[in-house]
Amino acid sequence: MTSPDSITLHRPLDMHLHLRDGDMLRLVAPHSASNLAGAVIMPNLVPPLTSVEMLTAYRGRILAAAGPHAASFQPLMTLFFQHYTEAALAAAQPHLFAIKLYPHGVTTNSDSGIHSIDAAEPTLKLMEAMGIPLLVHGETTGFVLDREAEFLSIYGRLATRFPRLRIVMEHITTAAAVALLDRFENLHATVTGHHLVITLDDVAGGLLQPHLFCKPIAKRPEDRDALLAAALAAHPRLMLGSDSAPHPQHAKECCGCAAGVYTAPLLLPRMAQLFAEHGALENLQAFVSDNAIRIHGLNPPDKSVTLARQPWTVPSAYEGDPGLKVIPWEAGRELLWSIQA
Ligand code: NCD
Ligand code: ZN
């Protein structure tokens, strides 16, 4: 149901989410589990998730942290890409949504990422044959504003060499990546909420904003505009993936700020506000759920969330144990839309 002042989203999903572990997991998991029907859980823990045992144990900790929301929240688990045997993949597949590939050293906890795409081919071939999707952090280690653009030819090569492999370009940030989506049928993409709103100017154009610093870094206005246009039009191969990536306040507000923006608590209200602002509310359902369900053949729990044009102030911080504090995107700001109980 959609009116200019309210929308009920059916089975909303976050197709790229960092939940961490331990105290941080306990603090942040309810912010996603309470209002989403499911989320794709990133495997870049320390050490990374590389075995079926680690995967199932982590899934258990996530559901425990989700508490009363666990029954209506489906964690879609991912393994950290490495060279896997067919036997290892077959054992993991029943518990697995996809495998996430990080190039070595491009982002938080990617030290065990791959050094060569060519060397990854045997595992990619197995994934293609078995129908396991490949999620990719597509950045090189080049000049920071060009890292995604430099990776696009690799996406093209992967899409051509593995035509039946379902490839997702994670958290795209450039107009060129949007254009690439239309060139290969097996390429898909997620985009974050914050990359639909901010540009590099918001991060570093005035006083430096550590809570907007993430990988890939926000780009130029024309990039943001192309991402936004594709999202508002509910491009059929584009999905919302928040890349909500919490770090403790002390790891963000320091010399050597960690990359990652914490967006989970305000994800749906902020997206409703954005789509309403642009008169595109009727396309929000496809962007936050239908596209992902169709692309991946998902069957998340039957859960609906109503958002309404009712102001809500984003908390200035979220606090957990012991002394853990995380600053969200839009901290202390009033949003025009909120989740209805
Ligand atoms: C993520 C994190 O903190 O785990 N950071 C980020 O800036 N997005 C990792 C990632 O998705 O790149
Ligand atoms: Zn991420």
C-alpha cells in the first residue's frame, strides 16, 4: 500500500550488511532484524568466515543477538572467497547464500583477500557450475577516486568468462558501473543508501566527516545522480545493500579513521524520505525487496513494515556494552519519515 504519506514494504531486505561479532553484534543486530525480513551478512570478521562450521556458528550468534526478531529475520550467509574444493563448497552450499570476494587489502579486514583474479578461476568455475552467486568488492588499489572504474574491466571479463555465474557488483558508486549493468545479463549490483545521497564533498569538502568515510569513497555529483536515477527507476538488476558497517566511535574519531558508515537504524526511513522527495515511492518496494527476490530466487519471511511521513530524530549515538558507542549516519538529525509501530 502506497500513499504520498505512507508506504507498507513487504519483506524488505538489506543485500549487504556488516553485523560484526560479540558486543558489537549484540548492539547492532536488532537494528536490522527488527525491520527487515532478511539480510546478506558479510564474512569479513577477524579471522574471516571460511568454513561451514564458522558459518553456521556465526549464524547462530546472529539469531541469538536478534532476540525476539530472529523468527522473522533471515540471515543470508556468505563465505569469504578463497580457493575452495568442490567438496568444501558442496558441504557449505546448504548453509550458504553466496561467496564474497575481496581483492587483497582494499578495505576493512581484507588482508586475506585474493592477489590474482586469474588464480581464482578454478573456484569461480565450481561456483558457476553449482549455482553459487559471487559478490565482489570491486576496487583496485589505484588512485582512490579511480579504484572502482579501474575494476570495471575485471567485472566485464568475469561476466564473459563465466556467463552462467551470477555476479553482484557490491556497493557501486560510479555512473560507469550503472552503465555496465546494461551490458552483461549476469551482472547485478547493490547500492548503499548513503551513496544515493552524499558525494565526496560531504565527506571532505568542508570539515572532515569521519562518519561518512567508507570504501568505496563517495564520488562526484554526476556519479551520485546516476546511481540515484537507477535506484528511483527501480533498475531491475539493482538492489539496496546498505553496507552498514559499524565501527566504535573511537575507531572513527581518531588519526587513522576506519572505513565504514553505520546506517542500519535509519535505512528504511531514509530511503522512504528520499524516494518520496523524488515522487518515486511506488518504486521503493522493488528496490528494497522485489528485485532481490527475483534475481536470487529468495523466500524471506513474510514480514511487512510501514513507513509514514512522521518526523523522527536519529539518535546521536547507539550505546552497548562495555562502553561501546557507535555514531550513525545522520546522527542527531531530524528525518521526515519514520517506521510505524
Ligand atoms: C566495510 C567494513 O567496515 O567492514 N567498510 C566500508 O567502508 N564499507 C568493508 C567494506 O564493505 O568495504
Ligand atoms: Zn561492505
